[in-house]
Amino acid sequence: MDNALTKNIEARGTSSDQSRSLRYTWALILSDLYRYAGNRSTRSFLRHYLFTPGFKYSTVMRLCGCLKKRSLMRFTFYPLLKLLLLRYRYKYGIAIPEYTKIGPGFFINRFGNIMVNGDAIIGANCNITHGSMLGQMNRGPQQGSPILGDSVFLAAGCKVIGKISIGDRAAVGANAVVTKPVPNDAVVGGIPAKILSMNGSEGYINRRVDTNYSTRFRPIS
């Protein structure tokens, strides 16, 4: 396990003050919107919230996670949002708990059968596709949940299982089963997954945002 990668991602956006801030949460939501629309306008927000299941789910998920940590909101608006999140879970087949640590610029490509263990950590500018799973391993040296770096692409049907690190700019191929760490810029595929090339996720991750909240996760490409 790359401890530096783990600490870097765990620290990003996880301070108690920031995670309770509605302003910080809104900045995360707008960073997600940019990944879908290429802008952060009110018109684009309404269009994607109404018609894009992945963005709708991640918006409610992020708000739900924020309100849960605010003492007053936890007993007022949070239960209502939690019910809405559960409705979207069954409607769209996306199961990502509101307490999952996810960096800015999160993109859900399509929907259906997306399963993420709540203890998983997802870096910035990551794409997750239908049929993907970040699963927990309950025993052995890799007991725990996956840790994804920045700009990671998960193709349709792939499974990442256990507390293993997926390096920055890595790509996991369709239907691959990953049970070992993946280095930066690697492309893996197969069952069990093996390194196929070092071309990474280039070309699959578009409209990236800055990882620094001080810039309000400004667009960088």
C-alpha cells in the first residue's frame, strides 16, 4: 500500500470544519457539475439535476453527508435527504453511502449496479462506470476497502476488492477483478487483473478540476 497516497487522499476534503460547511459542499457539487457540463451555470445545474441520474445522485449524496455532520440539520433536513438518497439508490441502482470520502470532480458515467463500500476513498476527477464495484475484504492482509488516487477511470463491470491502492491516472478495464495494488499510470485488465500498459487514463478523464479548495476547485482542463 502506498502510504503517501493514502494519507494524501484521506486528508483531501476531510477536515471536520470543511466537511460540515455547506459552502465547501456546494463547491464540490459545482466541481462535479463541471465534469458533466463543462461549466457551472445555474442552467446546467438544473438540466443535469433533472435529467442526469449520476449527477442527481452525487448532489444529494454530498448534501446528505454534509447535513449529517451538522447537529441541527441532522435531526431536521438530513432524514428527508436520506430518504431521497435511498429512493435514488433503488431507482438508479447506485449505492454510494453519503459518508464515503470522495474528492472534487466526481463523474458517474451511466448508472446501474454501481456499488461502493462506504469506507472506500475516491480521489479527485475520478470516473466510475455502470456495473463497477469498490468492495470490502473482510479478512487477510488486504482487509478493508479500496483507495483510489486522482484521475482514475473505472470501466464497466470492473471490481476492485480489498484495501488496495489504485494509483493516480490509472485505468481499470471492463470486467476486470483487481485484488492487488495498481501503480500510477497503469492500465489493468483481466481476471485477476494484470498490467496491460502504462498509458493510464489519458483520454478518458476530461474537464478536470483543481484539487485545492482555496481555488474553489477551479477548472484546469
